[in-house]
Amino acid sequence: AIKFIETKSNQLSMSLHKRGAMIILSSPSGAGKTTLVKLISDKKNNFISISHTTRSPRSNEINGVDYYFINKNQFQKLINEKEFLEYAEVFGNYYGTSKKEIIEKLNKGKNVIFDIDWQGTEQIIKQKLNYKLITIFILPPSKKVLHDRLSNRDMKDKLIVEERMKQFDKDILHWKNYNYVVINDDLKKCLSKIINILDSELNDKENTYNKTVIENHIKNLI
Ligand code: 5GP
């Protein structure tokens, strides 16, 4: 009996240690998050969750790499079949994270990075899953920079830019639900801040995160 208990407790501690972490990066549109997600996933053991979306692909996007592009009926079917860990409507399109792929990765000890909005983040936080969860909100340095970045995308439509600027004012209010807020003024610096946060969280170390600086920055943006 003792041997059995020992084996069980070893298995338990092993499975606890081996599980990967869920890392959520959210940001208002145009803060540069997608690039960051790609850079972070270049690090070993990190895997990007590929979402499903009903949005049409942009000219540089590839099905199965950037998203799984599906239509509304297919999306609804996945909702009905309870395939989604979370899903949300963003700018009139549906986006969702399917459970299958990511749970398998997490159980194999891989960290999974999610590029999802605040609605999806809230849903995942509420589920209190048995994986370490790290949530990071990325902000642009200023509204002007955000406006410039949005105007340079392949969606040159002015109306879309204005709509996303308005959405920004609403989205930013959700910063409080996140463990960390990072400002993307310079891609390299921002990346190294995120790596520092992840390293500290995943290896139980101190980090240099400065909450006061962030709170002041947000006050200026609001
Ligand atoms: P975009 O259309 O610019 O690629 O993404 C628009 C927004 O949808 C971004 O804020 C992005 O993080 C979010 N998003 C992408 N995939 C998902 C997802 O699976 N779930 C949720 N909730 N949001 C997502």
C-alpha cells in the first residue's frame, strides 16, 4: 500500500511539474501584439494557439498558420459541439480557441501562447483550469503611434482606423484584469520585458515589473 501511495504521489508531482503554462497576450488592435507573439513563440517550448475565425484572410495570412479560416456555419457547428475553450465576437467577426490542440500541448509540458482579446481572457480566467495562467496586456506608447500603426496596415480604409481608435478607448479599460501590462514603444525592449516576466513567472524568480510606471502611462492614455 505504501508503495502504491508513493507511486501515486510521484506521478502527481511529475504531472504537476510537467504541465505547460497558458500565456495570454491581449492588446487593443494595432499595439503590435501579433509580431510579439511570433517572436516569443520562437523560444523553445512555446507553442502558439491557432484560433479559428470567420474573418477573411489578409493578403499575407495563411490558413492553418495565422488562423483556421472558416465560415459562420462551421463556426456555429464548433460552438454547438463545445469545441471551444473560449470564443468571442470582435469587430463583427467570430474568433475562438479550440480545446483539443492546446490541452494536448499543455499536458505534454508545452507552454501555449494565446493571442486573444479581453473577452476570451475573461472566459479563460473564469474556468480556473489546472494550468498556470499568465496574462499580459500590451499597450501602444501613445494614441498617435497607435493611429499611425493602424493607418499603415493593409486595411487603408479610414473608417476602419477610426472605428479601431474608438474601440481602443473601450478596450484599454480592461487592463485591470491582467497580471501585467507592457508598453510596446520599441519592439526589442518590449520583447525583453515580456521574456523577463515569463522567465520570472515560470521559474519562480523576481522580475523588474514596475506597476507605478504602468499606471501612470494608462492614466495618460485614458
Ligand atoms: P485580427 O482580426 O486583427 O487578427 O484580430 C482581432 C482581435 O481578435 C485581436 O484582438 C485578437 O487578439 C483577437 N483574437 C484572435 N483570435 C482570438 C480567439 O481565438 N479568441 C478571442 N477571444 N479573440 C481572438
